[in-house]
Amino acid sequence: MDDHTDAPSEGPTDAPRDSASDAPSDATAIPLAEPEVTPASPPSARPSKAVSKSKLTVRRATPKDVSAMVDLSRRIYGPANAHSARMIRGQINNFPDGQIVAEYEEKIVGHCATFIISGDVALKPHTWRE
């Protein structure tokens, strides 16, 4: 009996599908191991520069990163939709723990900008532009 269904994936333990794996199979998905989670330290105890032996480093953004973050944003979103230096500086100044960069061989190759808003604002119906 085949246990395969066409139901959508339910979670992160499901294997990615491609045209070769969409066909019914007797293979059983092997759940991924849960990542080990360590408690976060207070912002004042966290180093701004991550210590890493690898070529890829993920760390908090600093004001020195603004120019590279603007350049990356322009290359990804185009000049009309890119984040400005003023926007990025404001995010770093207002919520430094929520601004993350990824460096590869000491060059910024990615960034993540987050912000905090109230649940009342976040959960009400809204559009992307709002």
C-alpha cells in the first residue's frame, strides 16, 4: 500500500520536491534533527563582530555597514525600490539587534532588516504598502 498523498507539505521536516521526486515512492521522509538552541544573551553582552573561522559570517549590522547595505539593496531591488542610507541608519539606530548582515570573505553579501511594531498594527488587515 502506498502512503504517498498529494497534500501540501506540512513542515520543515518534509523533503523538498522536484519533478523527479513528485512521483509516488516507497521512501519515508527522515525528520531533520532539531537545532540546538542556546538562550540569547542581553544586547550589551553580545559582541558586534562575530567570531568565526569560516569565510561566511553572520553578525549585527553597524553604521560602518550602511554603504555596503545600500549598494546591495540597489543591486537587488533596483534604484527606485532600494533602501536609502537614511532608512538603514534609522533601522540600525532604532533597533540594532534586528539588523543583520552576512559577510563572505569580509564582503557584505546579504542583510536582514527587522523592526518592532505593536500587535494591534501588525495583526490588523493591511496592504504591503502600508
